[in-house]
Amino acid sequence: MTTDIRVGTSKLTMVQAVTDALRIMLREKDNMLLLGEDIGKNGGVFRATESLLDEFGEERIMDTPLSESGIIGTSIGMAVNGILPVAEIQFLGFIYPAYEQIMTHATRIRMRTMGKYSVPLVIRAPYGAGIRAPEIHSDSVEALFTHMPGIKVVVPSTPADAKGLLIASIEDPDPVLVMEPLKLYRASREDVPEGKYTVEIGKARTAKEGKDVTVIAWGAMVPESVKAAEMLEEKGISAEVLDLRTLYPLDREAIAESVQKTGRAVIVQEAHMTGGVANDVMAVINDTSFLYLKAPMARVTGFDVPVPMFALEEHYLPAADRIIKSIEKTVHF
């Protein structure tokens, strides 16, 4: 964590930390504005922009029509003309109509203009299951965006990281997708530094130290992995939990360092198994650390079905018990 101005801490939830980051940067950058559905008077579905309209007005906190393609297309035009847009997609599952704008324009303009133009665009997208929302609202499709060079993808798992990563994303000259885990929005409070600070994009963090196996996770799967690791301590298994924080670019060095220390790896992702980011993590381990492995790598993931409705939602999500079984199998291989 790089702190520019530290003046104490406040106990905040993740969604409050997001609001704090937006307020700080709106005050600092006169050319920054927010746009999205219901983010003005209503403060957004999850109240991430609550009270910002009163301070900054309708010209900077802009309610939009229900048109994700229009939100992102407009934001791209603003970004190449000196404005710093932070666009909210109400749920990540609503982003599909905007996919073309992101993948054929936002990610390519720097290359297409040979560096003459960049797209300093931040897209905030709440994502994930666990809050009893309908299935499209609960999607975890980060892998769709890590496949295209030109956009960074970050996923915080703590309030402090949510604030620091969002500020770093706003200051980045290129597009950044900030995926905010719905399940963690109000799951806990922690000390969050007041004032402005950044968390470096592309750097993982060790959420828990261990020596027998590395558990690699991101977003809402980090606390589940830590919970599993703590439960396994009673059985004499020491699991290290690595929180990736950034999915593109991956922190290859941190992954390699941890796996080479423990000799075992379990990757936990909420998304469907096929085509997920876990596969890329396994490829990194294969490229950098294959000869250090004492057991085959393992994945704990969602299933290859749409996120089910309420009665089966918890069964779909990788919970601590599934993570524990995979870790034990890997350690005792």
C-alpha cells in the first residue's frame, strides 16, 4: 500500500470505502465525473454514491438511461477528450451490451492511435453471488475481460484495498475494470486509512502466512479461503492464502514465490470452472514453479451452470468446506 496522505483511520465497510474514494478524487480532480443508472438522487442500488450528488451536483454525478452500451460509449468519448469518467454498471451481469464498446474501442484506442490517445476510464461493477439476487445479477465473468490486452482488472477483498485500488484505478491512464464483490459490501468493517492513498495495481498480497500449501483466491473467495485455512490449523495443516487483488496483469512473481515455498497450490474462484482465471494461474505456476510442486494443482470453483436461484445459491459457491476438502487432498497426495 502506498499512502500519500495518512491522517488516521476510520472503521468502514467496503461500500463506504468506495464512497470515500470517489469523494476524495472528485474533490481533487475537477474534470472527473460519475455516470450510471440511479447513481444520483438514489445513490446507486447499493448506495455507493450516496450523498455525492448533494456535494458535486448533477453535472458531475450523472444519472443515465438504462443503456450499458450508451454509458460506456459515452464514457469512452469523454475519456479521449480530457474528462475522467467513472462509470457504474449496476451489476456485472448487465455489462454484456457494453462488451463491444469495451473490447473494440476502450481497450484498443491507445494502440490504434499509436499512443496519441489513451482512455482513462474506470468501470465499477458490483459482481457475484451470495446476496439472493436473480441469476444474471450474480454473474462472476472476470475472465471475459482478462483475455483482452488494454484493460486492467482489479478485485478487492477488503475495504482498505477497495479504496486504495479504486483511487489507483482513477489515476491510471488506461481503462480499468474494478469488480466489487457484492457479498463483501457490508460483510465487515475494518480500519481504512483516511485521506488519499493507493494500492498498486498488479500486486498481490498475502492474506495469511503458511508453509504447507498455497491457496490463491480473489474477491469474496479470499475470506472463505482464510476461514478454511484457519480451520485446518487444528489439523496441523498450515495454508498460505494469496489474495491476487489484480487479475490482469497477474502478479506472477508473488504466485511463483508462494508456490515455490509451499510446493502445493489450490486455486479458488467463484466463477464457472471452464475458461476461468484459475486456469491462467495454473499456467503461471506451470511456467514458473512446476519442478517445485509436490502434488498436482487443484481448483475449487463454481459449476458450469448459470448461477442458480436462492435455494441452491450457497451450494454453487465455493465455501470453506469445499476448500478444506481440496486442500486436504492436495496436502495428503
